[in-house]
Amino acid sequence: MIRTWLNIVALWLIGVLAAAQLPKIAVLAPALRETFHLSLAQVGLLVSLLEIGGAVFGMVGGLALGRFGGRRFLLAGLSVLLACSVVEALAPNVALLFAARAVEGLGYVLVVIAAPTMIVAIAPERIRGAALALWSTFVPVGVALGSGVTGVAVALTSPKTALLLWAGLCALGLVAAARQGAGVRGAARMVLPRPAAVVVTFGFGLYTVFVCALTMLLPSFLIERVGASLSGASLATGLVSLTALPASAIAVRILHGAPSAPRRVVLTVVPALLATAVIAPLIFHPSVAGDAVAVTLVAGLALLLSGIASPLVFARLPGLAGATAPDDPRIAAANGLLTQFGAGGALIGPPLGGLVVGRWGWQGLGVCVAVLALAMLAAILTAERLGRAKSPEDEAFLAPETAA
């Protein structure tokens, strides 16, 4: 069991490494603007190009993984991330910089589809839910790590060296990935997940929409309306984002002993998301909005509560996809769909939040978060209802290990 957990943590760390590539360009933005004479809009596009790969190719990648195998995808993805970091560091012009960032998005997709699929394949049923709950934290941890490491590296060296540092870390990731088993055997066919998985991954997409809208716009609110400093607003937003960690710990505790129990999941997500819908409008309410600490605490509580639901989506995904074995290709396809909806939500969230604030003000954003939380709840409940109709084959996915 210890060896199994070491492999699971290694795959999680590889996912964290991939997610760390998300914020590195944002941290380097001032230097890149000066070097390449980029506009603010161009920098924004450069940052978001990594997510475009997931938004466009997530489902295709998941289907292809079921055929070619997880380990190959993992190695290919890390190789792409390594090569693109080197090209970004040495890029002599804007065109090559943008091309490298776009290709880097493909590497990111390969890693974040392969790693959770391999976790499902190697984790016994009794710890599978906890392992997937751990995996669900790879983005916030990766974003925090990527921001911190890149910032320190730039302060001590240069932007070029910082990007080469990430290339070196990706090389270490390749070594760790090479030690992993095949995880997912190549299959002769590509299999679509069941409709329940489509619905629940759409719900996860709604989650990323409101989380990204809130966290990306929160610094602007704290600086413009509350009078916080840039460093203070950044720190507050980082703390709010990291509520995903205690939320995941709570989800692991809930899943302990019954990692695939639909009833337990429903009894958890209903109060969590209803409470989120109640609390979210208070973030920008006049009674709270004048105090940066109060805004941070209320926003953190809203994301903590909604963040409990997110790991449960990951834990339930194999069962809702209709998987009949830990290496069923439907798991890879469902993870690809999850990546596609998640990346799409990350792209849509900030501009949608900006439109809402422009039309209805900051309190409108709080209401928007509440509505999206309720929509996420509706999607999860609908998925669980669709997932109730199981064939005898579906039960075989869990029965042998449960009996043990």
C-alpha cells in the first residue's frame, strides 16, 4: 500500500508540475512586455493559450489515451512541456514565443488526462476516492507553486533562467514518469463515457467558471474599491485560492470508508453548494465590502464550501462514466471531457465576470457565483440520477475489491 501511495503522489506531483506552467507567463508578463513590446491584450492571450489546448482537445485526447496508453501520454506531455519551456526561454521573436506557448498547451492536456487515469488504474477501490480527491488539488497547488518559484527565480536571476528552470523540473518529471507502470493498457477501440459523466463534467465546468471569475477579479475589487495594495490583494487572492486544500481534506474524510457511495456524495454536495449560494452574494455586499479581511474571509468560505464538491466529482467520475474495470478506456475519455469543460470554464470565467460587473456591478458578480453554484448542484444531482441505472458489468468494477 505504501508503494501504491508513493506512485499516486508521484503522479499528483507531475500534475502539479504541469499546472505550474499556467501562471509562469503571468509572473513574467512585465519582463516579456518590455522585451517583445507586447500589449496587455497580447499578454493576456499568451497566458490563456495554455488553457485553449484543454478547451479544444480535451475530449479528443481522452479518447486517444484509451487507445495509446497512459504512460506514453505522460512521457509525451512532459517532453512537450520541457521543449516548450526551452523554446520560450530562447525565443528571438514574438511569433515563436506564441507558437511555443500554444504547443505547450497540448503537453499540458496530455499530462492532466493521463495522470488521473493512471491513478484510477493503480489505486485499489478502498483508496481510489481519496486518491482522486488529492488529484483534484493539482491546479491550485500548481498555480501557487508556479507563481512562487517563478517569482523567486526572476528576482534572483532572469526571466530566461526562470524558464530554463522549469525545463529542468520537467526533465525530473520525465524521470519520475518513466518509473511508472503502463497504468492504462492501449485498447483497440475508443469508447465514449456514459451520459452521466458528460453531465457531471459539465457541472465541473460551471465550477471553474465561477471560481476563475471570482479569483481573477478579486484583486481588482480589493485594490479599486477597498484600497488594498497590490501585494496585499495578491496575498488575499492566493489565500482564497488555497482553500481548495482544506476542502479536499474534508472531501477525503467524507469519502473514507465509502469512496463510491452516491448517497454520501449527494448528502455532502447539497448543503455545501446551497451554503455557497447563500454566502456568495455577501462577498460584495456593502456590509462586508469595506473591509479587505472580511471580503477575504467570506470569499474564502464560499470557495471552501464549493471546493468540497469538486473532489467528489473526481471521485465519482469512473463510476458515472460506466467503467467496468480500473483501466476501462471510458475513464480516460471522461477525464478528457473533464479537462475540456474545466479549461473552457477557466477561459470563460474571467471575461464573463467582467461583463457581469460592467452591467450589474460587483454585487451582480456575487449573485452570478450563487446562480452558477446552484447550476453545478443541479448538474451533479442529474448525473447521479442518470447513473443509477447500472448494468451487472458496472457493478463488477467495484464488487471484487469491495468484497475483499
